[in-house]
Amino acid sequence: MDPLFNDAWPSGFAAPARYALFGGGKRVRPALCVAAYQAVAPDPQALGQVLPAAAALELVHTYSLVHDDLPAMDDDDERRGRPTVHIAYDEPTAILAGDALLTEAFRVLAVQEHWSSASKAALIGRLATAAGYHGMIGGQVADINGVQTLEDLTRLHRGKTGALIQASCWMGAVCGGADAIHLAALDAYGAAVGLAFQLADDLLDEEEDAEEGGPPSFVKLLGAEETRRRAVELCDEAIGLAQQLERPDTLTALAQFIVERKI
Amino acid sequence: MDPLFNDAWPSGFAAPARYALFGGGKRVRPALCVAAYQAVAPDPQALGQVLPAAAALELVHTYSLVHDDLPAMDDDDERRGRPTVHIAYDEPTAILAGDALLTEAFRVLAVQEHWSSASKAALIGRLATAAGYHGMIGGQVADINGVQTLEDLTRLHRGKTGALIQASCWMGAVCGGADAIHLAALDAYGAAVGLAFQLADDLLDEEEDAEEGGPPSFVKLLGAEETRRRAVELCDEAIGLAQQLERPDTLTALAQFIVERKI
């Protein structure tokens, strides 16, 4: 994955974006995308058919982190043990690097030669829907505005975290040429693990959440035990859906990792 | 053009993006896109074939203004006689509104039913290339880094302003089903008016630029007379290219407006 090279501008231009992109991370979205592809594709080893989609998902996720870390947003100085982009460079550079990462995600999908034009349009439409007001940005706006009820919190996280995770599975399935039934199964799998991912996140942050104040979380609204029960239930649901597919093993392992992870 | 309605989230979510989008402006990019379409299309009145592209271009242009105006960037409190988005709302809201406008541009192109999938992929690829490191963002980074020579300044503006203007003409031509020769003529027309636009901008800012200090401009490097001569030359070149097309009149008028405008 090297979408940000081959640049007529001095190569230093893309350095802040590359700094953000190649700074580690779990790569959950690309992993889900590739796993969904391999679960249904006629040739699961032909990864050239899916890697551009996996790259686009990580580009969108990384842009969202760069902008989330900005002083006006979460004001985080460190991510993954390294200075955030606006610390390592400066704030204008971080804003533009985030913008460039988002733009590059759509360019990567649009210029692939492996895919039919119909697939490209479908993949781009889904990624943009998942990333925008109907998905990730919608969830971020809801987060800024503040929510109170469990229903609102669930909707917030289905947007902020869930939409892109769900799109990862759907996009992998499209790259693999899934039929309608398998596509629906992978979409539902993505919805389940997307919400489970956030429940697990809240459990990891349990100690912080137990403090007074701070934003609402599933642990605060439901308690740790009920949050864990719901995460396991969603994981089981996802594994059940994966069983409908020809090669469910990686999806099963990823669903378990998402709920049981300690990072 | 109403891409930001029909929202499962409270409609207030998209209000900051709509505030930026519907705050006036010359709409040069949509106008060029529609004029390029009408110059070549078999049915120049069938505007449904081109308006989504025109909308996407204005969405990208508007996002770039919202982010440019941020305190960390140009720190502008007013645009077009109204408070900028981060003043009317707040800074996180402005960052997210810009992100959403950019995302929405690609979604609008991806979901159109009027176009073939091949056209969608081509339009999205060109828009992303024009908006990213190879175009607009590349020019913005060069601007932040500072340039000294006429060659660097020209390249900066071919990226920062020119790439999206040139893409506007190319995208309109593609929507109109232009053949390769007419597409090349409209692409070259767009390159000429894109640079002429910036020369004219520098002439409009002539008094400021005459002051000591400040960033380099064409007027500073070439003088007002030579800058005006080059703008007129580019305008003439653009008009010559437009003459190759079946209906050149609007393109001719727009080239003249771009050079002679007082706004």
C-alpha cells in the first residue's frame, strides 16, 4: 500500500500523511475487509482484488484520527506512543494531511484497474456514506453535541465507529464478488462486530469511566457486566453469520479478537 | 442541489455545512462545468447529466474554504460578508463540516443514476486527483512552505486554484460525452482559465501586494502590467480553444469574466 508516493511535488509533501498512516495501529478495518473477501472470493489468494479497498478504509480511519487529535478536537499529543501529527509537524500541516488522506481514499478506489466500474462506484458510494454525516462524521457530531440515553449512545457509536467497520466487511464482500445472500450476511456481521468493538472499547476504558463525570458510555449506562454480556452476544451473532460463508475461520477469529482484545 | 438533506440524523447536523455551502460566492467552478457540458453535449438543456458534477465541485471548493479559514490556517473571521463557520458555530464543528463537505462530494458522484459506472469512476478519479496532493492540497502545502521563484509560484497556483478549475471543465466535458479532441480542448481551456483566474486575483489584490513583505505574488514578481498581459494572453488562448467546440459562447464569456472581474 503506497498510494502517497509517485508525486510530482517534492516527496516531502506527503510525509505528514505517511507519518500518520505508517505509525502502527491494529489495522482492524483492512483485516475485516480482507477476511470478508477471503470468505467468499473464488480465489481467496488473489489479494490484488481487495487490497486497494483495505487501503482506502485505513486511509479514511487514519484521516479521522489525525483530525480527532487536533487541539480544537480531542487535543491529544500522543497516539500509539508517538507524537500526533500536529505535534510532530504543526497544526495546518495536520489539517491538510487529514484532508489529503481522505481525498486519497477515494482516488485509490477510483483509479484501480482490477475492478469493474460498477464495483468502483458501489465501493466509493458505500465508503462515502459510511464516512460522512450518515456515518462516522454524524457520530462525531453527535458526540460533540452530547447524548444521554442508551438509544442515542448506540446510534452515536453505530455512526462514529460502527459504520466504517460495517463498510469494511461489505466492501470486502463486494471485492470478492459475493452474491446477495452472502453480501447481506457480511453486512450484518459487520454491524454486529462494529457495535461489539465499541462495547469492548468501553470495557477497556472501564476504570476511567467509573470516575465521576465524563461523557456517557455503555459501561456507565449498563454496568460492566451487562456491557460484557452484550458484547459476547454480538460476537456470537457475528460468528453465526460467518458460518453461512464458505471460509468463516478468519472472520470468526476476528470477531473473537474484537471482543476479547486488551488493546 | 441538496445533497445534505434526507438525513437519518437530526437535520441540524448538516446545518454548518449548508451554512458554508449556501453563503453566496461566484460559483465559478459549477459555471465552468455546466458551460463545458453545454459546449459539447448532444442535448445541452439536459442539465441533470451535469449538475451533480457541478455540485461536487462546489462541495470540494467550499470544504477548502471552511478549512482555510480556520484559526490554525488563515484565521479569517468573515467570508462573503458573513461570519466564517468556526465563528458562526465553533472550531470542531467547522473541521467536521469541512470533512463532511469533502466526503459528500464523492458520495454525490458515486450514487448518481444518470451516469454510466465508467463515467462515475472517471469523474471521481479526476476530482480526487485535482483535490489532493497532486492538485489543491499540494498547492496549499507549497503555500505554507513558502515559494520564491516564478516557476514555483506558478506551480503552486496551478495546484491550489488551477487544478480544481481545470477539473471543472474536464468533468463537464465528460458529462457531455465529449470525444477525445474536444475533451483535450476543454482540458487545455481549463488550464488556461485556471491560471488566468489567479493572475486576475493577484491584480485585484494589487494594492495589498504593493506593500512591503507578505507572500510573493505574480504582481510582485512580474509587475502589474506584465501580470495583466499574461492574464489577457491566457484568456485569448482559452477563447481560441473554445472556438473548436460546437457552442463556445458561454465559455468565451466566462473566460472574459475571469480575467476582467472586479470581485
